Amino acid sequence: MHALIKSFSQSHKHWQSLLLFKKLLPISKPQISTFPSILNSCSSLPYLHPGQVNHGYLIKFGVYGSCVDIGNGLLRMYLKLGDFQCAYKVFDEMPMKNNSHAFDCIIHEFSINRMFDDVVAAFEKMVVLCVFPSVHSLCHVIRACSELNSIKRGYFVHGYVRRNGFDNHVHVMNSLISMYSKMGRMDLAQQVFDDVIFKDIVSWNSLITGYAQNQNWSKVFELFLCLQRAENLVPNVVTFLALLSGVGHAGEASTGMSIHGHLISIGLYSDVQLGTAVLNMYAKCERLDYAEIVFKQDLMSKSLVSWNALISAYKQNGYDREAAGIYERMLVEPDMKPDSFSFANVLPVYASLRKIQRVRLIHSMVIKSGLNVENDVVLCTALLDSYGKCSDVKAAESLFFSTHHANTATWNALIAVYILNNKMENGMNLFHQMVGSRVSLDSITVVTLCQLCGQMGSLKHANMFHGFSLFKGFSSHLIVGNALIDMYMRCGCTESAELVFHSMCVKNIVTWNTMIYGYMAVGCSPKGLGLFQQMQSETAYNPDSVTFISLLQGCLSVSATYLELVHAYILKYGLASETQVMNSLIDGFAKIGDLEKARELFMQTDFKKDQSSWNIMIAGYGMNGQGSESSKLFSQMEVNGYAPDAITFTCLLSSCSHCGLIEDGCKFFELMITKYNIQPSIEHWTCIIDMLGRANSLEDAYDVIKTGIYHKCSDSAPLDSITVWGALLSACRFSMNMEVGEVVGKKLSKMESGKVGYYSLLSNLYSSNKKWDEVTEIRKVFGDGKVMKKPGLSSLKS
């Protein structure tokens, strides 16, 4: 019987083994040697109850603690079934705890269940009891120190390795290299590597990967060259993954192409992981043309990771339409289901394109896929951010309040949604709820609140939150200090911003850029330029693209000489190839009316034009009264392969409006909807109304609004809105059209009762048409106190 029980257990017939044991119990007392087989069967079942019952039999028959194998079997059973509390209890009650098998077992199970504190605690007991761990256990302990990011524990384990001769084991030494690399201590990782007598490919890969993770690309390349000279060692997939990561981050496209060719020549390029890594490398080097060729032609077996990589590449480089197109192609591929990474990547794309229906569709797909949004911080915040950017605040609130255990990041995300949609009071109320709910605050919370106060322009709230950050101990955080400077600058209080700036013990280039940007934004151009010169003379920071974009803010208040000076600095620091910098410079010259210089810079081939470059130049022509040039440039943009976006058409329509090009304006409006499938926004409608108003075609403008409302032709921008009707009333005032103006004015007074602006416009319109009785009636509204006009302010003192 006992032999049969053991045989059943060994052949994985665990239920038969336990049933036979149960039948044996009334007949005779079981042998001690039978229990390890029984415990093995219990540990292989998905239920804890049979194991607990047999644990009871062990105690009843008095064999518990009499055999090392039984103790180890019980320990292994509870660990496998996930009852770590009972496992601990069994371990503590074992009379022979100094057997290494028990320790190895408990360390292994704790490690695979990511209980890293318990792994280290078990190892420390081993050391006290003078029990030697296996090499496998020691590697688990080193990994635990790495995951806990505890350099102190890492030193302790490393010292134990040296004292007890484990430094001869290459697996242990490789684990130490990985541990120090993850902690950012590449000096110690290099030291361990140098101490390894017989290095294997894992040793080299561990160090190369470590340098790649710590962004020391020169060492990555240097080690790779050394590895190629090493005898009997050949770089493998892991080596090239680290190398390609280094090339991508360094932006060395030519080096990447050499590695790409090398992979093809040695036959490793067929590996899906490496193919995706090559794609990623080209994307990070901003060679999306090569990335797409790799994806279309080279990746014969495309994995979900490959699709996600290409979507991410286009998104990160600002090609939202292309990213959306690739995602939609992926959806129709057989056996290709998007995961949380796919959704988190494409949501910002649809949000940027203002495609709210797509965002809602993805949300429904997330729910149907069974993904737990509540536990996926990245996906949850991506959804909230997307709803916020698409101005669907209600959907964002619904998602947030349906989350049972909202974490700090989720609260921060909803506050950011309110800021994005100019609902400052809601954001403030949510912050109070956050504090009341005792949710832990982090530095991002404080940064978000600084943005809230800055956008409100409330110095009172700014001072209050500055005090709050001091009280909570966040003011020493670099990102918080930078946010406080930005907040005070937005509130127009340069003195407080300067106090924060001078009180910061640690500054970075962002700190200086924030101050420069702030000075430029509030019209203190000389101070901004002075701080820029101070940064050059007093710090080791070289100006970056953001520095010059900051210097170019508020260009309407500066001279051509100032812009020429900034241009000279851009050339000096080699940033004339930076697209955003050149876009800002072109915009600056266009805004001060120097179209010749703007055109000259635009025509240069030193920098790669993007969509914004064309939009800026089209807008520049329009604001300077050269509407026909705007139209020509639009045609040229299409020839050059750039698809216009919503901003392009806003610039074109505004240009046609200012230059009286009614026919062209109507043509562009129709083209936008029919050819490019762009739904008109409020900005587009107001441009059309303003254009028709300037051309004395107000009846047509009125008909456009009424027809659009009736047919509900714009879901993204409701035509029956105060902004649209307000634009029409302003146009009536400009054209002195009494008939339409009266109808629109009365409609607005019902929609926005209590607002003075539209009453003033209507009153002026009546006055211009000498309708004094109507003027008197309007002014009675002011006299009755139904509408309060804000008193004017003067800086003159009597």
C-alpha cells in the first residue's frame, strides 16, 4: 500500500494517492516515509484544505518534526499554495532549521512571489545560523537587494560573497554586476566585472546593459568593441539589444545602420526582438522612413510589440495621423489584439487630433478586454488626459468617480483635466476633496496646483500654495521650485519668482529657462536677455532649444535688432537645425512685420520643416495683409506632401478674412470639410462669420449659423454658442447692420444674462444708427443694476 501511494504521487496521480492514504488510515498507522509523498501530492493540488488535513494527521501521529524530509515537504507545500504565514510558522517550528534545503526552498518561493524583504530576512537568518546557501539562492538574494534598491544590503551580500569564496562562481558575479547597474553604481559594477576571472557572455551583456541603462553610450560602444576582440565569445541577441538601445538614445543613425548591416550578415536579423529593436533605434534617431521600411519589409513575423513600437515612434515624433493609421491597420490584422500599451500609446494621438469618438471607442474596448483600468495607472491617466484634451470633462469625471480606489496619480490627472478646460474652481474643490480623503500628495500634486494658481492668475492662492509646499516639505524638490517660479511669473509677480529663484540651492537648465520665459511673457525682455547672459557667464549650462524659444516669446514687444541678436546666438550654439527654434524665430520676424526675413529663414534648408513651419508662415502672410501669398503657400505645402490640419485652415480663413478674400475663404472652408474631413471648430466658424461680416454679407453669416444649427453640422463645435453669436454681433457692429444685430443681441441677452459685453455692443450699435430710444432702454438695464459694468482702472495718481 505504501509503495503504491508513493508510486501514484511520483506519476502525478495525486488524487488517487490521497484517496488510497485515506483508506489506509483506519487499517494501520502510516509509515513516516509515506508522508513526504502525501505532502508532495497536497502541494500539487489547487486547494489548501487537503494539505491542512494531512498536517493535522502528522501532529496526531506524532511524526511532525521527527524527519527533515517531512518538515521540508510541509514548508514546500505551504509556499507553493501561497500560504506564507503558515510556511513561516512551519519554518520557525522546524527543529533542524540549519538544513540548507529549507532555506533554499523558502528563498526561492519568496523571490518568485516578489517578497524581496522576506528573501533578504531569510538570508540574514542563514548567515546567523552559519548555513551556506546554494548559488541559486544567493542569486535570488542579490536580485532582491537590486529590486529593493538597497545599496546597504547589497554591500552586505557582496561582502559575504567575497568572504565565503562565492566570487569564483560566474553566475553570482554576474548577478552582482546587474545589481550595481540597476542601482546606478557603474563604478562598482565595473569593479565586479574586472574581478571575474573567467567571464562568459552574460558577464559582458550585464555590464553593457548596465551602461546602456545608465545612458553611458560611449562605454557601451567601447565594451562592444572589446567583446569582439575577446576569444571564444560571440555577441548574442542580448548584446545587440543593449547596443541598439545605446545607438537610439545617442541618435547615431549612421552607427545604427552599420549594426543593422552587421546583424543581417551574421544571420541574427531574423530574430523578432532584434528586428523590433532596429525599428525602435531608427525611430529614436528620427529616421521614421527607415523604421517603416523595417516594419513593412523586414519584419516577416510582426508581433504586438512591433506594432506598438511603430505607433509609439510616430506619436513621439509628432506624426499623430500616421500613428492613428498604423493603429487602425493593426486592428484589422488577424490574431492581433491591442493591449494596454497599445491603448496608452494611441489615446494621446486621438486626443491630439480631437477625435472624441475614437477615445470613447477605445474606452469601451478597454472595458470589453477586461483590463483593470483602476490598477493600470498609465492607462487610467491616459484616458483622463484624453477626455480632458477633447473637452469631455463629464466623461473624465465619470471615469474618475467610478474608480473605487483612486490613487494619487489619478487625482492629479483629473485636476489637470480641470486646468486644461479652464474649470479652476472645480480643480480647487477636487484638491480639497483629495486632502479630505487623506490621499497621499506627491510633488506632481504640488506642481499641478502651481499650474492651477498660475492659470487663475491669483496671487493670493499662489502665496497660499507656496506656504503649503513649504509646510509639506516639497519646496526643496527641484521640479516644485521650477513650478513655483512659473506660477509667480504667470501671476505677474516677478519679485516673488526672483525670490524663489535665488533661494533654490539646486538649479537646472529648466530653472533658468522658466525665469527667462517668464520675463519675456510679462514684457520684461531686457531682464530676460540679461538673465540669459548671466546663465552663460555664471553656469556650466549651455542654452538649449527651450532657452531660445523662451527668448523669442512676446516678439510683438521687441525689435528686429533683438531678433537678429537671438538669431546670432542660435547660430553660435549650433541650434539652427532645430525645427522648433527656427519656427519660433520665423514667427517672431513675421509678428514684427519683417516678412522678408521670415521668408528667407523659411526657405533655408538647414532645418527640417514640419507642419507648424508651414502654418506659421501662412499665418505670417495673413497677419501682414498678404492673403494671396498665404493661398499660394498652402498650394506649395500640398505639393511638398504636407497634409493640412485644423490649425492650417484657421490660419488660412483668418488670412482671407483680414484681406477680404471671401471666395477663397469659402473655398478653403469647403475643402477642409470635404477633402480633409476636418470638422469645423469654434475658431473656424468665427473666422467665417468675421470674414462675411467684413464683406457686408451678414445675412449670409446669419444663414450659415442657422443652417448649421438646424443640420447639426458640427459635433465638435456647437454653433448655437455664445462665442459664435458674439462674433456675429461684433461683425454687425463693424458693418452697422441694425437688422441682424438686433436679433443677435436679443438672443445673446437671453443666453448670457448679466454679462455686460454684449449689452455694450448692442448699445453702441443702436447709437451708431441713432436709435436713441433703444439706447435708453439698454442703459436702463445698467441703471437697474441688472448688469454691472466693471469700473475702469488707471495707473495715474492725482
